[in-house]
Amino acid sequence: MRATSPVIVGRDDEIVLLGSALDAARRRSGRALFLLGEAGIGKSRLGGECAYRAYGLGMPVLRGRAGSTGLVVPFRPLVEALSSHFRAAGTPTDPELAPYHPALARLVPEWRGSASPGYTETVVELAEALLRLLSVLGRDTGCVMLLEDLHDCDTETLAVVEYVVDNLADLPILLLGTLRPEPGTALDLVRAAEQRNSAAVRELGALDETQVRLLTGACLEAAPERIPAAVQRRLAERAAGNPYLVEVLLADLLDTGRLRRTESGWEAAEQPDGTLPSRILRSWSRRLDRLDEPVRDLLLTAATLGSQFSVGVLQTVTGLEDRALFTHLRSAVETGVIAPDGAAPDRYTFRHTLTAEALVSSLAPAERAALARRAATAVEHSGEPLDEDRRQLVASLELAAGNRSGAALQFAEAGRRMLAAGSHGSAVVLLERARSLAAEADRAAVTEALAVARAESGDLDGALALVETLPPVPAHSEAAVRRGEAHIKIAWVAVMAERADDTDRQIGAARALLGPSPSPARCASLAVVDGHLSLLPGQERLDPEAVERAAREAARTAEAEGLPVVACQAWQLLALLTREEGFDAADACLERMLSLSTEHALPLWRVEALVRLGANGFMRTGDAARLHSARAAAAELGSLLLTQTVDGLLAMNAVMCARWEEAEGTVERSVEVSARIGNLAAHRYLLLAGATMAAHRGRRRERDRCLAAFRRAGGEDSPLVPLRLGFCRALGALLEEDRTSAVTDLDAVMAWERDHPSYYYLSGRNGLRPLLRVLAGEADRAEYEEVAASPGAALAWNRQFLDLADAVLLGREGERAAAVRRMAAFDARSAAFPVARHLGLRLVADAAFADGWGEPVSWLRTAEEYFYDAGVQPVAAACRAALRQAGVSVTQHRDGRDRIPSPLRTHGVTPREYEVFVLLAERPGNQQIARRLSISPRTVEKHLASLISKTGRANRAALCEFAAECLVDHA
């Protein structure tokens, strides 16, 4: 007989807290709330109450639970939560979610068709996509995501939860989680979130004696005082204030008849003896004894599989036919012991985790081990392939059967498969479990795999510490080869993290293990890491030709050995190295990388190739068409990291082309998200794009503010320093007519690049700096020719400045016609870059005046008009000064004519006179007008006299009346 309370007892404060959190979510004030307590204390009941109230408010509820079977299934609670909502409400079709479909494909089966095979999105990308989805679902009413039993959660889900918790502000989302106070990652996450005020934590304590009495009364639908005192005492003593145990022990009393309802109320048939244990094991043992034997055996087998179990696996272990199996399952459901799992149609779950634990504990140890051994054998030899879930189940059963080494091998293999699938966090969990169980002979191999998993999950320090614990292995042995491969994989992670010393040590360890003659495949892997290491700042500059030869040999070997990833790594390296030979050579390497990645279904490497080809294309020509295609491919792949990288490049392209709204929109679209998800490289580039946009518009304060953010993001320690100095600051200085500062910044570029390898060719080294040196008379034709022959000179941005430098040199050499032809080439080439084009016209005009060539007057007027309209007054004023110095008349600009009503404009009223005119309707004195317009009273008198004359009014009073009439008519 069931004994369940229809109401929640003793949790009034928590219910108020939940109500407040729901209200906050509806007001777009996101909250994270965690309920902490032991098993059976009432966490799930409160979660259910929150869901019930949310449904009543029309809020979508997404509810998922971590499995307590011991299986590590990445993102299971999230998949279950989304499925629980989408089954009833349907999958959302909002267009704004389309870019996030690939990233969410692991959680939403309906969107898996939009995912790219072979690409595993990062946890951060998935977390950001989940936030966007929840924001859309809760846009009108707010929404609730309820995740239960986080203590049993996989690390990937916990990483997503942590990200969501830290980014809920101003979003219509309530995240409610439940967990036990067991030491582990989940508890650490919750406590850390509480410390930084990102989440609220409520610990659920035991019910006191009064609350237990109220709970008992609610279960029995009777006033507490009508229940025998002996029963109340027994429950208070045995349940220790745990609501679930109160209900279970009460059910046992009812089932055994020791508590029964009579006409006069509830009576205890006998005094409870004090010999029963405080736990519920005997209660469950007695309940099992009352069941039919097939049902009892079925439940014991199911409990061995965990608190949640698959019908298919249960059938494999028991060998029952469908009819008998489902008959027994129905009987078990009727007893209230198990229930169908609402999240998965082929699964059942025990009513409470403690139920499964109690059932298994009711068996003798030898019986438990035998049952687990029989189940493990049945699953392993069922003929079904052992996927990750089944392999972990076998491992857990082997462990329960006492076979630690066998369990370790199964956990290790499951971990390696998780690692290959990109689930690095889960791989670490499984491999750590395997390492703790492994026999001595197997432990080193498991530790190596664990070290690689740690490195690839982002814990490079943990990986390095782990490899230090490995025992030595004989050189040139099979174990040495395996160990060497692990060192190479860790070295690749280290070099991508720009940790040169750690990379060097790992490569050295790998070479020592592999000996002087490693296999060609391993030589290729080593060469690729070596090549990337040589490009890191602060490293000894190796002979570029030798590095390139080694990279080419690595590419050939990797292709021949069937190692497409290593081949792509090699061609990527070659694309950087061959830029010194020209962009055609670099593009040829990238085209090969694109071909290989397409042929071998490596979507991430394919998009990397497209991005690099697009970047080269826009730098060479200023055309971003291929870059837009690369962004579309990155978005289709679901890679937020790559999409943000391309957005940075697109923003910088828009800045070069003076498409300010596009540049601003692109930066705003990705700069905050890139910071949130930790994509620092893209974040810095986007910040620098914003700073460069401000500099190219002559907005110094805005530029400095953006550069301060760039510095805070670590920009001064990044390879972007040359762009900051040359592309941003130097050009900004020229727009302030400060050539001295511009030259200083460009000289700093040269100094930085002498000490650091750099492949950013927009720093001014190959264009703007040579022009300024030619204008100052510091560079001759030989220096110009040397720069013009460099690969960076092929970029359209640089070429326009070199055209100007050549024109100045030609004019200085007396080749006036050739100089004019070179200016015509500049005119065509610079059409895509308005700011650079008009700045160039202003810069070379003085030289053209001095040497008597070209059309400097026309150039200055064109530049003056452009910069005046753009609000860049220093350059506009310099152009006007140069025109006056040349004895040429200068057009005076008057702002605000479009605001003057047509009748007044036809009478010749100026903008400044109109400012005085509009104030006359209030009939102020001259002093008042002067103060409001920040002009002198004498100037006011002059404007009034002019207005009376132009409008034909007799006096000031008539002019004031006319002003009032005009303002009414104009309005």
C-alpha cells in the first residue's frame, strides 16, 4: 500500500523562494537556484512544485535528470530536458535560432540533419546556443530549466550549467538544479557559483518532530493527533526527519497490518519492537517477500542495472520473452516500486534512487556479485555491439561482481571512444575511473590515455603533471611507441596554446622514446609541431627554408600514410610559411588543405581552409565575397568560434572600405559573445576592429576606449601588436595631422617585427611607412623597389600607398607624365578604400605642388570635401590651408541650411542668424540670447539687424511676431 503525502510539509520558505525566482524570470531577471540535500529529503518534490507553478503561469518547463546508473552519458540531462518540452510543444521554428541548430544538434534530434558529420562543437558553443534557445522559449513568459540529481551528472553537462549560471542576467530564465551534498565536481560548481553571487543555494534539512507528525497526518489523511503516538515516535526515530523514509516506513506498517484504519480511527496493532534497523532495508526485504517470485527476481535484476534501466538490456539479462517481461513490469509498476521513464519510452525508473539501493542491499554479498556477474556476461555476449552506454554498464557490473581489472579495461575503452568522439570531459571521468581500478600491467596505458584526454579537455597542466608520474619504459619498445605518441598529442595542444617550453619538453620526450629513426608517420607529426613551435614569439628563429622543407615532407608523408589530420596541420603551417613567397603560394597550400579536408570529411579543417583563403582574398583585393562564404560554412558547421573569427575579419574589411554601419554591426554581433565563451583570439581581433574603426573616423576618445579594452583582453601580448600600432594608431595620427606620431608608431612596428615572426601585412610596413619616408625625403627608389618586391606589397591596401610613393618619386625625378599615370593607377586601386584614398590625395598634394606635376588643387578639394563631410576636421582644415597657401579660393561651409524654412532661406538667412531667429518668438533680451548661443551681445545685435533687413520687418517687435508665426507654420 502506498503512503504518499499530497502536500509538501516543512518547506514554506523554499516555496516562497521558488515563487520569487519564477517572478524574476518572467521579468527577464534570470536566476540560478540549487536545492541541496540528502536522498529523500524532498528536492524532487520541490522541483515538481516549481514546475507545477510554472505551468500555471504559462511558462515552458524543461525537465531532465542525470542517470544514477553510473554510466557517463554526455549531456543526458539536457537532452532529456529539451525532449520533455519539445514532445508536447513541438520543436521551435524561430529563424533567429537557425544559426544555432548545428551546435544544438546533440541535444535536439530534429536538428541533427543540419549538423556536420565529423565536427564536435565545443561545450562553450553548445552552452551559448542553449542560452539562445532558452531565451527564445522564455521570450514572452519566461521559462524554467529543471535539472535533477546533478551529483550524478557528466562533466560536459556541468560545464554547460556553469556557463548558463554565469550568463543568466537579463534573460527570462530560471535554472533550478538539485543535488546531494556529496564531494565532487557538481558540489564544487554550486559552491563556487554561490561564492561569486551567480547562484542561490538552499540546503534542505531534516524535518523536525512536529513536521514529521504533520507529514504522517497528510499521508494518512488524518489529523496528527488521531495517529497513535507509538507510530509517530517510531517514524520520528527511524526516518531521522527524511520525508521519503517516513513514507516508506509508513507504507511498511500499513502493508504488514501493524497500522490499520478502524471505525474509531487509526490504530497500531502491536507496539513496534526496537529491533528493526534504522534504515529501510528490512522494510524492502519484507515487501519483496510479498511479491510473486518472477516479479521479485525481475526487480532485483533491474536494481542491479541501476535506478534507471532499459527494457532491452533487462530482457537480455533475464532472457524473458516480451509477454512475460511486460506482465512482470506491469505488476512492478502496480506496486509503486518502479514507473515508466517519461523521458524515454523504452526505459523504466525506480520511484527513488534509495529504492534500487535498498533492493540490492537486501541481497547477501555473494548473491549480489553472482547476479552482477551473470548480468555482465549476458550483456557482453548478447550479440549486440557494445556502444559506450553498454560498455560502461558491463564495466559497472564487473565491478559489482568484484572483477576490478575487467571493469578497468571496459571503462578505459569507453573513455578512449569518448575521447575520439570529442567528449573530452566524459573521457577524463571514465579514464580516471579505469586508472583507479586497473591492474599494474594496464595502469600505464590507461594513464597515457588519461593524460591526452586531460590535455585535449583544456587541462594541460593536469596532463603534464600526469605524464611525470609514468614509470619508464624500454626504449624502442611497443610501450615506448605508445608513450611517444601520447607526448606528441600533448605537444600539439601545448603549441596551439603558445606554451613553447612545455611543447619543447614533450617533443624531446617523444624523440627520446621513439629513437633516432621513428616511423615516417611519427616523423610527420613531430615536424608539424616543430614548425609551429618555431613561429611562436620568443623562439629561436630557425632557417625558414629548412622549416618549409620539413613541413612539405610531413605533408607528403601524412597523405601517403593515411593521416589526413596531420596532413591538414602541415598544409596549414605551409600556408603561413609561404606567405613570404607570395599569396599565390600560400593559397595553393590552403587549396590542398581544403581538398584533403573535403575528401576525408574533416569539416573543421575544411572551414579553417575556407576562412584562411577568404582572409587572403580580402587582403589581396579588398573583396570579402569568399570570406562571407567562409562565414556561411562556419555557421552551417555550428562553430561559434570560427564564426566569430570570420566576423573579426569581416569587420576589419568593412573598416578598410569605410562601411561603418556594417563594421559596427559585425563587431556588436560577436564581441560580447566571444568574450563570454572565452574565444580570446577572436575577441581581441574584434576589439581591435572597433578601435581601428574609431581611428579611421578620427574619433580619438572612442579609439582609446576600445584600445583600453583590447589591452585588458591581453592584446599587448598577442601577435596583433603590429596592427594596433600601424593599421590603427598610425593612420589615426595622420587623420589628426600628426605625422610625427604616425612615424613613431610605424617605427615601433618595425622594431616589434624584428623580434617576433609576423604574418600581418596590414601593419604599414609594406605601404604606409614607405610612403611617409618618401614624402620626408628619407627613402629613395632603391628602398621603394625593395618594399615593392615583398609579398606584402601585393595587398591592395598596401599597393595603393606604394602607388603614391612611386608617383612622388617619379615627380621628383622629373617624370611628370609617368607620375600622372601612377596616380591614375592609384585612383583605380583605391576606389574600395575611401578613407585611405582621400588621405593619400591630401598627403601627396604638397609634393605635387613642389615638383609641378598632377592636379594637387583638385585632389585637395576632393579630400577637403570628403573629410569635412566625414567630420574629420584636422585633415579638412589642413586641406583648406594648403589651398590658401597655393593661392586658391576655398569654399566656406555653413552647417544647418536644411533646417531653415524655405521662405527664410530664399531671403538669404544664414544658419547662425536662424538660431537667433527661432529664439525671438519668446521675446528674450540680447543678453539672454547671447548666453543661450554662447556668443557676444554685440554679435546678437548684428544678427538682429541683418534679420530685420532680410525679412523686411520694420523693427524688432515686428520681427518677433514674424518669428512666432514662422515657427507655428513650420511646425
